Amino acid sequence: MRHDRLVLTLLWRELSAGSRSMRRRDLAWIGLGGGALFAYAMADIVVALQAGAATLRQAQALWLLGLPGVLLILGGFAGNALARLCMSRAFAPFLKALPLSLMERRRMAAVAACVLGVAIAFIVAAAMGLGCFVIAKPLAPAWGLCAAMLFGAGFGAAAVLRLRNARDLVRIDNTDPVSDPGGRKSWLGVLDRSTPAWLSSWAWGLPAGHVRLSWQLAGAAILFGFAAVIAGSISLVHDDPVPAAMAGLTGGLLVFMLSARFHPLGSPVLRTAPLGFVRAWLRLARLPLQLSVAYFLLPAGAALAAEPSAWAMPLASGFWLLALNGAYAVFASYFMTAPFVAALSFLSAIAYTSYESLEYGRTVLIGFAALVLFLWHRAQRRYRHG
């Protein structure tokens, strides 16, 4: 019996079950409020595109280099995230009873990732075609088709690389985080033994608290380190603290977003323990916050060395880093089992707030703070009452 559509069925059942578990009032708020905000954002985008139509049509570098590069990168991120999501369902523990081989599980994940990728590529094609139509770009449908192909190329490459690592999910790992048969001591244990012990290791899926080296981890470390060194060098050469401070803020936030995992908040094991939401939330955010601050210190030190009198800039960058990390931690705790959705929602909210602040000033931050408080309240209620 073929099970190729099993992962798609599981994802659809999870989505429908999540929708049914929400109250009608919440669904109405999401549908009506989200629809109104989406319509308003689309109207703003159309007005901005029409205002700069002549400039956009003549920007050859944008059409030949900028947009293809952005589409490939976005496709790669989406392919990696969706392939990971599909593999987590294909290798779910409750499916171990089924007589499914590694090849069959990989095919199930590949079919689901392909269907989702085609749907997203269609949306990208429609968005690109409509954008070209708004600015009166010739051959708008062709540009939409090219955008879908570029996005699909990045999506397919990243998804294939992720699916090739599927054999790692069937290896038998030591799931006891307290002891390691090899007798090796985990350096993570120094930071992860506070009560409740080994919570971050549980969130990251690290057996015995040991970090498993991979080419993704090495590549990310090299990329972030290279960016920090380049930004610090630019600040030191030009005696300008801005590049290093901005690199520290951006890189620290990305490190926190990539390392924060809040799905244990939805586990019955944690929810039924005598542990409050605030303490569990702080415990899960502790280790990613330490990594974020550790990365921030190198560019911040370069910014301070470049212009010691401008000490307020790295200090303000550190303050905004803590604030943004806290805001994303709230988004991640609300979307506890979907870090990709949490990151997309957070970045969309930040982008929209930044855009509106250009017109209405910093008072727009009150709306963003209200959104964060609302998500915090909903995440806390879900942790307490399910």
C-alpha cells in the first residue's frame, strides 16, 4: 500500500484541528482583522509601486541580479523549512508502528514538500505578475513565470539537500539527557542544568546535551563570523560605529531566532508539571539569549573602539536587541510548534511597523507592543488550559 499522501493528510488534519480548537471570536478577529490589514498593506504597496514605476522599470540591475538573487534565497529558506516540517511528520514517533522503509518515508515527505512548494510558487508568480502589471512592465506574465521558476529552483535545491539527510532521523539516539554511555561530558550541561534541567536540550533535540556537528551548523558559524568581522573592520577603518552596531543588532537577532525553540510549551509533560508559564518561557529563552548576546559583543566592541565618544549607539543597539529578542520569544511561544510561521509573522510585523512609523512616527510602536501583549496573553492561556 502506498502512503505518499500520508504527510499531506497529517498536515491538513493538524490545520483543521487547530482551526476547530479556536473560538469563533478568535477566528473572526483573525479573518476580519487580518483581511483588513492585508487589504490596507496591499493598497499601500500598489500606491508605492505606482509612484516609483518609472524608476523600477529602468532599474536593470534590479531585474537581472537583485530579484533573481532574492527569489533564490527565499526559495532556499522556504524549501529548507518546509522539507524539515514534512520530514518531522514522516518520521513522527506515532508512525513507527507502520512498516514504512526509509525510502517510503522520504518519498512521503518529498511529495508533501513538492505540493506545498508548487502552491507557494504559484503565489509568487501571481504576486510578481501583478506587480509588473501595476508598474506597466512589459511581458508581466513572463516575469511572473520566471519568478516562479527561480523560487522553485531555490526551493528544490534546499528541499533535496534536507531530504537527503533523512537517514539521520532513523538512527537510534540516546534519549536520556542525564547520562551518556560514552562517558563524555557535555559543555552544554554547564548552561542547561538549572531547574528545570536540560530543558533547552529537550527543545533542540540534543541527546545527552551534546551538539552534533553538521555542515549547516559550520556554514552558519562561518557566515555569521565573517559578517561580524567585515562589519567591525569597516567601522574601524572609517571610524564609524554604525556598521558594526547594526551588524551586531541584526546578527544577534538572527542568532536568537535561529536558536529559539518553544515547542516544549505545548508538551503535556511540561504543562502538567508544577511549573509556571513565565518560568518555563524564561528558561527556554535563556540559552538562545546568551548566544545572541555573545555574538553581539564582538561587533559592539568594534563599534565602541571605532568611536569611543559614540558609546550610546552600541548601548542603544544592545537595548533594541533585548527588546526584539523578547518580542520574538513571545511570537515563538504563541506559534510554539511552527517556528517558520513565528519568524515570518514577526518579520512581517516588524516590517509593517517600520513602514508605518515613517508616516505616523514612533506612536506606531504602541500598536506593536499591544500585539506582543495580546500574543503573550494567548500563549499563557494556551499553556494553562490547553
